[in-house]
Amino acid sequence: MPVVYVLDVPEFRSLIEIASRRPDWRVTPVPGNYFRIESTAELVFRRKDLKMKPAVWYGCFTGGVRGKIVRFDRDIVRVVG
């Protein structure tokens, strides 16, 4: 099960909001001002959907990942379990 931890700051809020709308993903707050995004399937994030500039995009996954990042480029991050 892939998991991504996201720091709860305004710059990353769009990631939390979009992940919360996905019926197959679960978003929960965790201590230390983070959110945990998890799924039984892969997690795929698209920068343009999140409306993030590249500098913010590259920083939003620094909270931690459980699983394997199989793609991380300017436009897409894909995490598998």
C-alpha cells in the first residue's frame, strides 16, 4: 500500500484537496502537521492538475513516502506499494 506524507502548509494544500476527492484514496491528518495519503492501488499525482509551479512540486514529496517512486519528473509522480 503506497503512502505519501504531505506537510500541512498552504503551498501543498491543493495536493490534499485533490487527493481528498478521490474515492479510492484516503487522506488523514497525522501528528506534526502532516497529512497521510494512501491507497490500495498506486498513487499518481499530476503537477498541472494541482496547479503547482515546478519549485513547489519538487518540494511537496519531502514529507516522506512509503512504497517505491517509479516515476518522478516535472509533470508526474507515481508511487506504488
